[in-house]
Amino acid sequence: MFIYETTDRKEARRFRIAQFNGRTATVRSADATITGRIRSIVESKTSVAVAWIITIIPEEPKPAASALRLAPRMRALAEDYF
């Protein structure tokens, strides 16, 4: 689990919408980038400014789509015409 704290209302709303819709969200903090499902969003009552504590369950990164592609088939089709 990854815990992230933010004071940005728009960012908290984006995470809340991602949690509601069951989508993954990406957090970029300093030098780390975490992608995963939002487990909870809690408003922090201890800070002076409004802040939200977001808990994210990281997911394994999926391989790039280009890595999954097979070789182009145009060559195979071109041989049939000649």
C-alpha cells in the first residue's frame, strides 16, 4: 500500500472519481510514479489546511502495447499478389 497526502482539491476529486469508477490512478510524487487502484480517501482533521490522505494499492505495470504486437502482415499479403 502507498499513502499519499495532498491539499489540492482537484487532485482529491480526481482520485475520488477514479475510486468510484474502479479505475486506476497515477500519482507522481518527487521521483516516484505509482499507478494503482484507490482504496480510500480520508479528509485529514489534524492539519490546519484542508488535506486528504489517499491510500493506493499499486498494480504491476502492464507491458507496452508495442511489445505485444506481432510482425507486420503486409509482407505476407504482398507475396500472394506477385
